[in-house]
Amino acid sequence: MGNPESMQISKIITENPHSKTLLFSLKNQIKFQPGQFVMVWIPEVDEIPMSISSWNPPEMGITVQSIGEATQALISMFKGDWIGIRGPFGNPFSTNSKNALVVGGGVGIAPLRPLVYRLLDRGAEVTLVNAAKTKKELIYFKEFDNLAHPNLRVEIATDDGSLGFKGFATEAVAQLLDENDFDRMYTCGPELMMAGLYNLAKTIKIRFQASLERFMKCGCGICGTCAMDPTGQLVCADGPVFTGEQLAKLANFGKYHRDVVGMKKEC
């Protein structure tokens, strides 16, 4: 698995009241594809998986939302503090799309950010749905709003209607699918949202990829903690990005996950 590489926080960006992006300067050259993740070691706290949300060598970044002890410790850090990083790990997104629909829910937009830029670099048309419960919880809103790229269209959806489309991301996407001819849908966010999007994609028969989150310890396919039922596929090694064909074989997608002791928890 290798030992974590020490990295110093070079910059911190506050994304919303509960989320921050931490940026680091890379010491060594590493290969990265959108959708991959790293294992982040917080000294004296824990080691957790985090999607790479920013990739501009020699700088990389992760976007953190305060959810538990480890993430709270991360967003409480300061510029100049040190953490450990292993990776990148995992199966990335395919970037073989000419007209892509990218849907991020909450902090789930983090692994989609580098995907959007990669697709644009490859000449694809990209429609990005940035969804959250409220306007205040949106991430990267100003960045994408100010990005004047001719191939990028940004749609905002908030549950309470405080900005953009009023309603769930699935409802906003259903309208977009009626009005456009996308060749692929990418998503990351709450699993119930992703399951709903998968059903929409399946109905109109477009390619679909989703980035899943599961509890994991090693990050590289050894411990088996993140195995999916009933196929035994590992989120850390076979994912975190899964195709629609793979998701169709997973009994727990959109239904339940397993906690640290293996007990089922509803999504």
C-alpha cells in the first residue's frame, strides 16, 4: 500500500459554510484521471478516502465537507499544516463523450469538477447540473458561473428554490433529457439521487457512470471493506466509478451501504 506522502497545505478556499477546498503542492509527479481518489491521513485522527477535486500540477486539491470527526479535523486545519496522502487509486470516469450531462449533488460535485474541465479540453459539449438543498450549500457556484466557456452550460437546482430550478436534481435532469440529446450522463452525490438518475438514463438508453462512496480502510483492494453485494466488486479498486451495466448487478446501489462493522444502513 505504501506509506503516506507528507504534503503541506498551501491554500484554503472556503466553498460554503460547511465545505472547504484544501490545496497542496506535489513533491513528485503522479498520474491522475478524473474520478480517482486519494487516502488522506490526518495525524492522530484517521485515514479517509477523498476525491481529488482540483488537478493543476504541481498543485492538487481536495474538497471537504464537515460530516464526521476526520472531515471536521480537515476543515479545521490551516495553511502550512501537514497531512499524509496515498494514491491516486480507483477506476476513473470515461471521457469519451461529445455531449455530456454532468450532475453533481452537494459535495458530490467534487470529483466531477476535474471531469468537466477534462471534457471541455477534449472539445465536448458539457451541461453541468449543480444541485444542493439551498443556495448557501452550493459548491463551485461562482467558479462555474464565471467560467465563460462556449461549450459549457450550467444549470442550478436547489431543493428549496433559493436559486435556479426549484426541486430535486432528478426533476431538473428529467426536463433536460426531454430537451436535449446527450450521449452520456455522469453523476456523483447522494445515492438516492444517483439511483434516480440511473433509472432516467436507463429509460432513454444513454451511457451512465456514477461515482460511489463506501466505507473503506486500505483504498487499494486488500481489506475488502468496501465490497458491493452480491458481486463482491470493490469500490476502491473496481470503482469508485461504475457504469450503468455494472450498477444493474449491484443489489445495494441506492438501497443500503455497510458501516464500519459491516451492518447494513439504508441510503
